[in-house]
Amino acid sequence: MGKLTLKPTAAAATAAAIALLCCFLAITEGKKLKTFQQEYGPFNQTHYQIFEVERPATITNDALQVTPDSASADFNMYNNSGRVFLKKRFKLPLNETAGEGLAFVIAPDLRLPANSSGEFLGLTNSSTNGDPANKVVAVELDTYQQDFDPDGNHVGIDVYSVRSVKTAPLTPHNITLAPIGAKFFNVWVDYDGVNKIMEVYIAEQREKTGATPLKPTSPILSAADLDLRDHVNQYSYFGFAASTGSTYQLNCVLRWNLTVHHFREENRQWLTIVLGAGVPVLVVLLMGAAVVGYYWHRRRMARSNPNLIGALKSLPGTPREFQFRDLKKATSSFDEKNKLGQGGFGVVYRGVLAKENMEIAVKWFSRESIKGQDDFLAELTIINRLRHKHLVKLLGWCHKNGKLLLVYEYMPNGSLDMHLFAGPNVAPLEWSLRYKIISGVASALHYLHNEYDQRVVHRDLKASNIMLDSNFNARLGDFGLARALDNEKTSYAEAEGVLGTMGYIAPECFHTGKATRQSDVYAFGAVLLEVVCGQRPGTKISGFQLLVDWVWLLHRDGRLLEAVDRRLGDDYVAEEAERLLMLGLACSHPDASERPKAQAIVQMISGTVPVLAVPPVQAVVCLAVGRAVDLDSGLVNGRRRRLRLRIWGQGGVPSISAGRVILSKVVIWCSLFLVKSYYQCAFFFSIFFWFFFCCSYCFELQIVGVIFVFIGEGVSRFPVLVVMV
């Protein structure tokens, strides 16, 4: 047997030539058209893995029920729209496609547009109808006449809009789409990409399970000069859409034969090229990836806290543990387009669990340190046991390689602040909905403070943490700062200082550093004024730094209803508006002991108990000394901003021995500044106290107490610092 011997350089050259040839062949193969041909039907539950079924569409009775004709607990029969799409995406050459179906659609994605019932056929809605960016082309079988339709029994071709570019009545062909009794039709939709012609053929089938009739020789509808390259994405999906309005009907598909000539997906094409270029190269790359993957896996495992895993496994009620790969798939690899919002503790994404056909909200904690794990476990421990209709429902958790995620029920209407501050071109939130939302939040707060096994302080009650479901029912969420209090305790102190959001933090928190139920009530009062006035708590208005100060001035002058959101005009109930504004001021009282309890707040909102009397002038505020506090003002440009305010003194409230002369001298210094907020007061207080501290050091005086008070009110209010030495 002979032996073939090659020098290294010759072997390398030969290998390169072979690889180049393989690449050429792979590229040529990748450019060829492939043919996808598949027959579907009768349909059963296994087809949920093949089709994307957007509710209320279902797969029952051996058919694709695009819009059912029977109601259930989840949906009714009227004003609905549904979609059923093949999950496979095609890269279209845009020169030849063919299909059969009830309402045939070519769309860029699998999502059902919101509010697409009635005349919109599940294709578009009032905001996207006629917009070329929606990239939707459909063949409609219309059974209801709109003002732009020729009749209530026609076939049409829709491009971007439900206003068909071409229609054909079906009555002259003895075809009735919505007859009395059941009828079965075969529909052929052909598109010739070379001649740019789309044709629709329809033939009646006598029996449901009978043989398919022959395709008619001439089309019922033909649209020439229809270049799909100008109207659809190259990567598109095929399927069906239907809707109901004030009347209902059953729209279903019994069989579907689909033939598509398409290009290979680009990733598949490049995979072919890589494989054709040489298996050894691929093996080397895989080995390198395995080494890198093993290295990163060891690093991440080293970062995992085994104590956290044990705590998660031992949680009462055993919340569901989600697999990270399922959440990654549900959120499209945590795509930026699925991002719902971002807060101090993490980012929230929208996702869809394909198996359950359920929308979810996934909160990914951004702080993957030990502190981040504590925040994660604290939120999970508290909300896992909470059960109330006005709290966001926890579905489960996920922890993998240091990644911390919580899975919540998805709220389709987003957060309250999105609707309060949607912009000038959006209709304002109706008064009835505002009152309904406030009632729901008050009920949730009462549950946390009084009805749950332990007292829970939320510590971050604000409009952006109030979520709204599909019926605009309030759901209080984001329990990242919430803490459960032992029965004998009334407050919670954070080692880092005061946490929360500017405008919602009670003034006493800045010198006690403790969160209480009363501080939650203060935040609720800020939300109350925000909802009624349509202004954020920190809005500068009429010379005031805080919204509450402006409202209090209007209350003093007897002009309280002028604070109501001007965008509402006269579309509000004056008695309810005055009740909420007075309650908001009562909850914002500087003295925590004067604020109403959560249970009383619920009764006041319902009108069964009158609102507490609110003085026309804000009360005097006194601040103690001797505590360092933090002011967390939230995220600024993606980073947490923190103001550190340290006030020095004789251990807080000074102890005074018996017989000692307490007040040897009183020094009063009046500020020349106009102070309009408690936060400015804290700033001025620290400056003034440092001044007296230096004086006491120079003159050997001992400071035994400090009092900081307001003189006057409104824009003319100024602080007075009283130092006892």
C-alpha cells in the first residue's frame, strides 16, 4: 500500500484550499430557496407548541377558534380580537408565497395589538391603523359593513390598514360568509412575486370532513402591482386574526395547508459556512468555549451564597422556583424593548411564559452583593405571605449564579405615574378612576398596617410603585424597602439611614432615622395630593418647593378646589375632591401623632367618617439633634444619589442632672433665608449648629440643647434656631 506524504506548508495550503471551496459551496447553498410545505388539521392541544395563540383565541373542537362564540370566566364574546400564528419565522424572498385559511395575515411579530377588536379585525388599532410602520398585509373575510366597506359580505386585501386597497363582494358568487347555519369554505391565497399579483379563490365544501373541492379556475379577487417588498418585513410570520364587536360570531380554521418558498435564516446560513469550513476549527472553538465557560462557572459559583439558597428553600408557602432559562426566553433574553421600568433595586422586564401562555413581570435585582441578596430575601419573605386584592401578586423567584430575580403578575396598564403624567396630548385620567385607585391603595395600606399577621411598613409608597391592572384596579408593589415589624415594635431603623424618595419621606424620619406606620401615612398623603392635583410632590409651584405647602396655602385662603388638576376641567365631583385634599393635608401633618390611622383613612375615603379637621396654618416643626441620617433621592442618570447629613450634639436629647441649671443663656439667631421645605431646614440647621459648636469651643460653653422652629407660614416662613448653652 502506498503512502501519501505532504509537507506542513503543502498540507496547510491544501487545507486552506479545501476550506475555501467548502465556504464557497456553503454560501452558494445558503442562497438557494428552500420550500416549506406543511398540512395542519384537525387541530388539538399539541398544536399549542406549534402556534402562538393570543387569547381569546383557543384550540378546541378540532379547530383553531380565532374568536370563540361562547363566553367563559376569562373573556366574553363581544369586543374581542384574537390571533393564531405559526411560530416559525420565514426570511421571504418576496417573490412567491401561498396559503389557505380564514383570515390570512402576514405580520412582523406574534403580538396581538391592544384594542384591536371590532372593525380592526385583530390587525391594527386606532393608533397604528394606516401606519406603514406596522408592516401588516392581510386578506380579510369581512362579515360586518363599516362606513368604508362596500357591504357586509366581501373579501378584501388590507395593506397597513383595515381599509382595503381592493375588495370584491361575495354575494354575486352565491357565497355568504355568515349564513344561517354552518357552512364550510376553502380559501386559496396565492402571491406571485415575479408578476406582483395576489389572488384569492373561494370554493364551498359540502361537508365538514368531506374532500377538498377543486380550486376554481378564476379568482374572486385579484390585486395587481402589489409589491410585498414595500409592505412587509423580510422576516415575517403567517397566521390568522379575527375580531368581534357589538355582535359575535365563531371564526375558526379547520385545516391549513401552507407552502412558502423562503431563504435560509442568516444564522443557519453562517452555521453551514462554519461547518463547511472545517470540523477541526469548530472543535477548537468548542474546546476554548468549554474552558472559558468552566472558568466563569467557577467564578459565579464562588459568588453564590449557600445560606441564601437554604433560606429560599425554607420559605413558608414554598413559592415557585423558576428556571433562569425560562425567564430568559420569556423576556427575549431581557431585551431592552421589554423593559418596563428601573428603580433603586433593579430592572423590571415584561415577559410571556409560552407554556402557560401567561404574561409576567420579572424584577432583576441590580445589586448582586450580600446587601443585594438581603434586599432580595427581605422582599421575597414579606410579599410571599401577603394576600390582598390590591397588592401585586408574587408568582415565584429565581436564583442562579448570583442572579436574583422575582416574578410578579403582569400589570397591563403600567404604573399610576405613567397615566398622571402621560403628556399634554393624552387625555387625563378620569376622576372616577382616580378615586377608585386611591381607595384601593388605602385598602392595601390598611391591610399591611393592621390586618396582616405582622405589621408591615412599606417605606417606599409612591405613584410609580402603584400598578394598575386591566380594569385600573390599584395594586401596590415594589416591596424592596418594606420591613415587617415585631408585634412589640412600632418602627424600623435602617443602618444606612433614611431610605425612600424625596417628597414622600416624612419630616421626622430625618432626625429619628426610623420608618413607622405614620411615615407610610405621610407618603400616602403625598400620593393623595399628587393624584388630585396632577402634580408631583416635589413640584415647585407659586414660590413653594413642595406641593403640600401650596395646597395648605389654598386651604388657608378658602380656595382649596383650585388645587384640582386643571386638565380635568369640571369633570370631577367637588365634594370628593375636597374630601381627598383635606385628607391629604391631614396625612401630611408635620406631627406624626396627628396623622390619621390607615383604618380611619379607609373610612374617610368611603365617606362613612368625616375627615379630620385640618388647621389653616401648618404646625411648628421641632428637630432634635444627635443622629446621622441619609437621604436617598432615587436614581439619577442610572446611579443612586445620596445626601449625607450629620448633626452633632450631646448624644441626641441631652440628659440633665437634678439641681443643675439647664438654661444659663439662650442664644437666638434668625435666618435671613426664606425656607420653603423641611429639607432646606435640615441643611440650614446643620450650618447654624456648626457655627454655635465652634463658638462653644472657643468660649468654653457647653451646649445642652437645640430647638429649631418655624416662624410664620407659606412663602413668608423662616426658621429660628434656639441654642441652650
